[in-house]
Amino acid sequence: LVRSGNRELSLEEILEAARIAAFNSKARNDLNVPVDYTRIKHVWKQRGAGAGKVHYTHQKTVFVDPVLPERV
């Protein structure tokens, strides 16, 4: 989840968030991991769904290598 204050994120911001998400997933050791993203208004939890299970629409997909950003 990236809080943007209702502004559009730049491609670099989307890619950085996707790299972090991929790093924190089961695909951590893979290359070229697909990561979907969408606006929060297109995400919902279905009744009775397990923890962390959501549905979403209007998604786009980026492919990234799972890495954490370098700290300065």
C-alpha cells in the first residue's frame, strides 16, 4: 500500500514499491517477478475470505527484480 494523497505516482515510485513487495513475497529468489497494482478504491475483501485475501480490478502489472532500495 502506497499512500499518495490522491496524486498519481510516477513510474519510478511504482517500480520501487513493486520491488519491495516482490522482495517480501515468496518470489524473493526469482527474477522478473510480476506485481499487480491498482488504486485502493478497486480493492475489496470478500466476506469469509481468509487473512490477507483480497479481490481487485483495474489492475496493471509491472515486472521487477525483488530488491530492497539502497539506504543512503
